Amino acid sequence: MEVIWYKRTLTTNEQSRINSYLAVKNGVTLNENYLSTDNNIIWDRANNTGYNNNIFGIGKDNLTVLHQKQSGSVNNGQKLVISTTGFADTNAANSTGIANDLQYLITGDNGLQQILNTPLVYTTGMNGETNHRFEAIWKVQNTNAVGTVTVAWPKGVKNLYLVQSSSSVFDATSTFTPMTTETTVNGVVYNIANVTLANGQYFTFAGYLYAPGGVSGTDFWIRSDDAADIATAWKDNSINANDIPAVGTWALSSADKAHNFHPYTTGYSASKLFYNNASVMNPTNGELPNISHSIFSAIRPTTAGTGRITGIDDDATYASEPAASIANGKPRHYEYYNVTTSTDFSTTFNIGVSNVFSTIADNSVANGGTSTFSGGEKRLGLNGAYETTTFNNTNKFQIYGRNLRVGQAGWDAAGAFPGDIMEVIWYKRTLTTNEQSRINTYLAVKNGVTLSENYLSTDSNVIWDRTNNTGYNNNIFGIAKDEVTVLNQKQSASVNSGQKLVISTTGLAESNASNNTELPSNQQFLMVGDNNLKQGLKMPLAYTSGTNGETNFRFEAIWKTQNTKNVGQVTVAWPKGVKNLYLVQSPDEMFDTTDSFTPMATEVTINGVIYNTANVTLSNGQFFTFAGFGRAPGGVVNNLSYWYRADKDAVNTGDGTDITAWTDQFSGTTSAQLGTNALPKFKLGAASYFNFNPGVNFTANTQTIGNTSVRTFGNNTYDIFILTKDGLSNPGSNGRIFSSLLDNSKLSGSINYWDGFGDMYDNRTERVRADEGYRYLANPGGIRSTTIPSIVYHNLLNTTTGKGINGGVVSMSGTHTSIDFLNGGHTFGSTQIGSNGSDNGGFVGNLGETIVYGEGNLTVTERRRVDSYLAIKYGITLGQVNTDHYLNTDGNIVWNGAANTTFNNNIFGISRDDIEMLEQKVSKSVNAGTILTMATINDFASPNQLAARTGFTNDKTYFLLGDNNVTTTPLTNIMIAGNTLHRIQRTWLSQRSNTPGSLYFEADLSAYGVAFSAGNNIQMIVADDAAFTINVKTINGIFTGGRWVFMNDFNADNTLRYITFAEGKTSCYKPGAIATTGNPALPTKVGITALGRAGAGSTDNWPMVRQGGWLALEAKTKGFVPNRVKFNASNQPVAADGITPVITTPVEGMMVYDITNKCMKMYTLKEGDATMAWHCISTQTCPD
């Protein structure tokens, strides 16, 4: 910038004056006093002791041609600029000069951190409140009264103030000048303030500190919930604002419950990561020596793989000096330089859920750290648990290089991070234990992670005390507002596996960001944890006085609350599925009917899941749980233990693939692979396979799936339902379908251990007493069908063994000595696992459901309800149907076998009953010779679970059919509306419960000859009687795929209707009535025309010239669309709200479409009535 020669030796004074000129001009810090041209000391190092760092200033000295109008220290990391009020891109462009010769304003700082790091609360300024000031303090030497100057600091500090003081002590009485004005110089946006800096004055900067856990001094901080334009770079929220550029194509993944309602980054690879080749954490690409460091991350590994979370390096791709990684599923800290150390945590990350991982590398005291070990130490933390590794050697920690990477690297634990990254935080210092815990708390609350330590707010208040909450330190989560750490968690859930509870402010939404209701006060926290018991109905709790219906059970799980600073009303949400759900609050762990029951009837859909919600206040120290009416097959919750069904939670990757886990629908128990035994296969439903429902296909008698950590039977009397398909076999011997262990401690060593209970493919039942002193092995009665699926009901008492098939009578011929209490788990298929000594091979065949009532036996009615569920779902006709009807989950009759016993054959149907999760949308009888299939859409081949299939609108909707079992093929004649049709002799009775809407029927009528082939006119006939004479309706069929398809809506019909099929035309035409003596012609009084023939100008008296009709419609190309109107229960037309009357003065002949009852309606006088009313046009006929 400048070179000066003298052909003589300068004096010391002269040398200092030239140094001062060059230093002020170039922003250089000198180790001597600064002198003006007249030898005046313009910066006195002795007077300014402690502030001789990063010295710079502005000045005017005509003799040396110095006119420095704006200046900043050129030392690394220095950001402060002081200028005349003409601050510009260059000194020359600054148009505002210093007023007088020999005026100087010089400043230097105390060498401390130029970040918000020292508490300073100020609340009365116009730029918002502050909570911290800079650790750095500047002192001023003002020579010859330099006046107003501009002080500039780069934008990025919230609520920034310039704070001036007459001493180095700053408090709320100091002078605070808001720095709200912004100006851009050399591309940098500065906040500025115009002030006078008096001689000897001190100044600093104050603002509102945002820091994770309130731990100031972050050097790098990226958050997925404040990522800015992540497609370009991931925003650095630290004071450095050193955004990390994106490599590859990036967009945030949408927030969901698995990420505690926050967005996240995922899909890392060698070509998709974040990389900064000039991170400001290191001013050079070499060693930054003796740098202890603390790295935190919130991450969600989806596999126990290997890959980089974050790291820095002098090499562009290694990111290993230091690095934080996942290595074969375990957390790892690695450093290469000054002794390579690689340290793994002893346990793996929790795979598939979010984790909080921290790694602190603390140098020895001699090397600038706090460790008492010569080589320093590492403290690795995983979800609040810590492990320390010490080094007694020459090891040192440092940062080497400035190539910062997130998500992928190429050295130790190389590769892309296998999962999701939400947050990464770096500190170039050792954090204290308290600071580490505060950051862990911030990350844990934000991400729904359970910690193994107390949770601390930013002011170190304990917001979850593990000691006070002993017994409830499981699945901890909560909502919070802690402004210093930018924590505004408005809705939350534990991200642990299987957790469903959500707690929110009253603004529960799709994401935390879209929730518009935050907690009102800073440092409010509402935290909960549970007792780690079953989060489902298990414990009896009868409550009958609530508005949401009665309850019979409560959850075994209980939650405890810690409420800090009086969080008020919140929303508690649980996924829809528990009938009559209540939130139950209690001051203690005992729940009864005196506690507070809040109905959870309101429904909210979040992330595609429907939740039941309640708005309540959860007081500090309060306990809560949930109660409801248990969901169970047939609605029979009493004594239910396990409910395995192939259409729910049978984990597979497609038809014919292994079922790797099978979770029952009552207790949440998961059966999985035992030993190395092969697993059964998943098989999709079809017309000939489980009535369109899926099954578990055991293709070899060596396949097994089970659980040996639970107790199958909690009582010495119990019932089991097992549904299998016909065609069972066992290429080996002693084939088992379902078995129970005697005791889970007896996994191998005896032939008896797996014989506590055994359902044999050859129809025998095996039972061994708990002490192995007795064995029952026989068939107590009844055998599985060889042609259709079978519902096997095992009725097991302590001294008797009974069995019933497909709803038939239970045979109790198996009398024996007592079996006593068994304590073992259960398995499906072979019990020969490894060399355990068992002699029970598996079976070859298909299993649909297994239901275990392990706490006691069912009543006759309860058994019938379970049998009804299985029979309707799988198209099975139950035994004893003439007297024992099909029942829904309320115990109400849905097929009355006494209504017409002739039709108690080949019973099947479609239904919806929510308490048993039954939604059968397509069905046919499994019996041979069945020719009719029914569905909710025109699809009679796809599985019942096809997403396109529509279910019934209302719970407890059933439409069941049974036929007269007449299979002879000659046709009989039937007269319909004056036409002779030829119908088949087979007739069905339908019994309807609720309003199923439009239904589709597919009839295979090929056995009835060419009359039912394509091209003919085939009708489905529906009537109130089996002779088809009352309320007769005909529906035209469509021939497709060799079968006839019909559609009809039975909602407006009687609940019992008869159905058959016929060939022949039912349409008719008669001319309008002709006038005869005593019978004048009947004019048509109402007409709608598109032909321009109505009105006063018409000469042909239309529509009166049309005789014998109610309504005349005429058009060539246009259609007629009647008004669609809702009707109330009083048969009056109403508006869409269902209340406001419309068409209040109807006239005779007026016609609308009734959208409530789904029929065309006319306002007329019905024969036999005294007054006009609205009537459905429902009977097809010809006018007389």
C-alpha cells in the first residue's frame, strides 16, 4: 500500500510518528504509543492498559496528508467499523470529512470475545430487550474533540445496542443507543448508530442472545427449523453467520411426528451433502492448536450403518480433524493429528428414532483445557448418558483445516450419514457439565428424545427431575418456550418406537411451525413421562356417566406431569381407534370414577392420522391416563390377551415374502423369528383365499414365528380362536399350528416344554401340566373342514378341554386332571427351534387369525360375537344359526336366523364395525356352488384391502345375504309390472343394518343356460317377500367378464329384502289416456322444454296437449337436471344446514331429487291420502 525512503537515519520519535501514520491509515495495531505529527500522543498504551488490542481509528493530520474518515482493525475476525457520518464503500468515497486538523478518535479492546457472552438485561429500549452484552469492551481516546461518528457492526445480532459507559462496568444505567439503521458497505449489511465517543469512554454492544441451551459462543449452528434457503446453503445461526453451502439438490423434508413435527434433512450421499471450504472456525487451512471443542447433534439414523455427521479437515473430503460419526451403529469421535484417537460410545444409537449425541474433547490444563490428564479427555454423551475416555500421553486436541462438512466424508467412518440430520452445533471450547446438559435438554425437548439426566432450562432450572419422577422416566417429552435457546416447541410427542401421545398448545397443526398458538411466557415448560407399561386398554375402569359413552378399561400406562411456570390449557391427542375415549386425570396413581374424566370426542387430522383430542390443564405433579371401551373381536374385551390378524401389522415386503414381525392388535406384542427358523410368508387375499383377506402362508413345516418373552395365558382357564384355510398338511409329524410354552425359562431341554398348549393340524389338542406331570393329547370333538376355512374355538378349562367348529356346539369330552398356570410365550408353526428337544414340527397351510382370551373363558354370547366377526369377515356360515344369530359388537342381531330359516344357507356379507376394526368391502360365501359376490365398488377380484375400495360411512353398518340353497337350474315364470320374466329358483334374503348406500353384485349365472348369456336383458329383482309381489324393484344388469353385474341402493328399502335374477324386459309404454264417456282426457299440467314452445306465445297449448302424464320433458340435445334438495326427518325440504326450510309453498307436480333418502320425489296426493305430501318415486310400473 505504501513505501517510504529516507536517506538518513530517523530518530525514534520520527520512526514512531511514521508508524502511527501508517498504522492509523491501514488499521494496524502497534506495540507503541501512537503519535500525531506534532508529537501529541493520540493513543497512550500505559493509560489504556488492558485495551491495547485491535487498535484502530479515524484521524485528520494535514502535515502527513492523513484523512482517515472510516476505519476498522485489519486483524483476523475484527468486524467493528468507526466512521464519520459519511460511511461509504471506500475512504475516498466517504464525503464527510473530519472537521479539524490533528483530530483523532482511536479505540482498542480488551481482547475478549466479541460475542454476546456476558449477561446484561435492559428492557426499556426501542429496539427490544437485551439479555447479554459482548465480552469485548472498547476504550476510546478522543483527541481534539472529534464529534459525532458512525459506529457500525455487521447485521446479525438481535436487538442490537451500542452501550457507552464512563467505566468498564456496564449495567442498565449505561447509555443504550439502538442500532436499527442499516447500511450496506462492500456488500456487508451493517447496523449503525451515530454517537459521540468521549475521551476515556468505554463502549460495548448488547443484544438478545440466541444460543442452544443458552450456552453462548457457538461457532457453528445449523438447524433444520431455521435453515433459510437450504437449496443454496444451510443457514449458520451462530454469531458467525457462516452459512454452509449445499452440494447437490436440496430441499427440507416436510415435518412429521417422527421428527417431532419439525422438518429435517435426509438422503445424504457423496454427491449430496453440505460443505464449506473456508469455514471461519479456522482462519487458515492449517492447525489451530490447542483447541478443545464440543460438538452436538440431533440426528436420526435409519440403519446401524457408518457415516459422517460432521467434521473439519485441511483435506477437502476427509472431515476428520475432528469428526463426529456413526460407526457400525455406534456414536464415534475421531481426530487424526497430534496422536490419532478414535473413541466409540459403548452402545449403539437408537435406530429409527431421533438421538442427541454430544462429544467434548477437553485438552489438558497445560494445553489450554480443563482436563487433569496429560493427554486430555473425551466425554461422549448419548441421550443424556455419558462416557469419559482419558489420555495420559502427548495427545492434543485442535482444529486442523477449514474444510467443514456435514453429512458425508471420506476418512474414518467414511460415507454418508445413514439417516436424517436435524441440528449440528460446534463450540471451540470445552463446555461444562451444566452447559452440556442444557444443550442436551434443548435438543431433547425439541426432538422428542428421552434423556437419562435431569432436563434443564437455559437458566439451569430443573424442568424434569428424574428423582422426583422416579418410575415415570420413560418416553419423556414436552412443550416449551425458552427464548434464549430459540425453543418454541408448541406441540410434541416422544419419538420412541410405538409412542402415540401428542401434547400441544391449543393450536395443534400439521407441524410445529404451522401451530399458531405458542406458550404465553418465557421459560414455561410442560413435561411428561410414563411408567413404561402398556399404552392400551388393560386395567378395568368402569365409568358410565360421561357424555362420550361408557368405559370398561383404562390404559395400563400412566403419565406424570412436571409443569414449570404454570402452563395453562393444552390439547392432549391420542390416535382415533379407542371407543368412548376419555382423558382421566388424578392427583395420585390410583384411578377410579371420582377422578376427572374429559371426553375426547373432538377429532383432528394431523399428518394423515385422525386424533381424538381434549383441551385440559395438566397441573404440576398430576397423573393422567386414558380410558375407553376396548377394541376387540366382536367387541369382547373381557379376558382378551392377544389378537393376531393377517391384515394388520404383519410386516412384509409383498406377496410371497417373509413376515418378519407380526404384532397383535390388543396388547401390542410382536411375534418374530425364533432362532434361525425360516419365517412364514405373506399372501394377499383373493376370491378363493380368505374371502379377499390376506393370510399367513406356512409353506414348510419348519417355519416359525413367535414370542418367548410374554405370558400367553394369565389364568388357568382360557379360550382360543384359530382360523385356518382348508388344505392343511404336514409332511412331517406332530404338526403344530399354535403352541404355548410351559415357562419362558424353559426354552430347551425337554420334549414337554412347548406342549403347554398345542393346536394340532390333525385336530388333536395337546395340553401339558405346568409341572410336566400330566399330558392331554386327543381331539375333544369336531374337526376342521377339508373344503372351507374353519373357525376353531378352543374352550379350555383347568380340568376339561372342549372345542367347537364354525359356531357349532362345543364338545367337552376332554376331561383330565388340572393343568394349572402356564407362564410361557407362544409360537405359530414349528416349535423345533435349534436343538431345543421339542418334537413338534409345523404345518403347511394358511392361517388367518388367532385370538387368545388368556384371562378367562367367554360366555356363550361373547363367543357368538367373536364367531360372528370371523364368519362375516371370512364368508363362513355359522352353525346353530336358526337359534343363535349373527351379532355385532354391541350384541345386536345383524343376521336373524329366525326371520326365515329357509335362507340360513351360504351366509355372507359386507360390513363395518369399528370396535373390531372390521371393514369387509367385498365378500362371497366360501361354500361350494356360490354364485353371488357383493362389493362396495365394481371390483370383484382385488383384495379387500385395496385402497380404491370405499367403506361404509357409518359404524355398525351391515348388509348380509343368505340363500335358499336351491341349485336346480330350470327357470320359473314371474309376472313383473305386466311382463313375464323367467327367473332362477335360487333366492337370497338380505338383512340390512344402517345405511350401506350403493352396493354392487356380481352373479355367475352361466349354469342357467344361454338365456343369461351376453346380449340378453337380465334383471336383478328385489322385493319385500320371497314371492316377489310386494314393493318390487328391477335393476338392469351389465354383462362383463362372463358375469352379470348390478348396482342398487337399499337405504330407502325395508331392512329385509329378497333378491333373485331373471331374464326378460320389464319396460313398457302406453299412450296417454284417451277421453271416453265419463272419463275426460287428463291433461299434463307441468312441462319443461328446450324447444321454445312454452309461454303465452305458444299456440299448441303445450304441455296440456300431452295427456295422461305428470310431467312432459322435451329437448333435442339438452338434459334435464332436477334440483337436489336435502329432507329432514319430517319429510320437509331443508337447506344444506339441515334446518332452514326451503320450498315452503310447493305446488302439485313439483319434483326434486331427495339427497337424504336418495330418490326422486314428487309433491302430490297419494292414493288413499287426505293431503298432499312429498313422495319417493320408487316403484317402476306402467300407468293404467
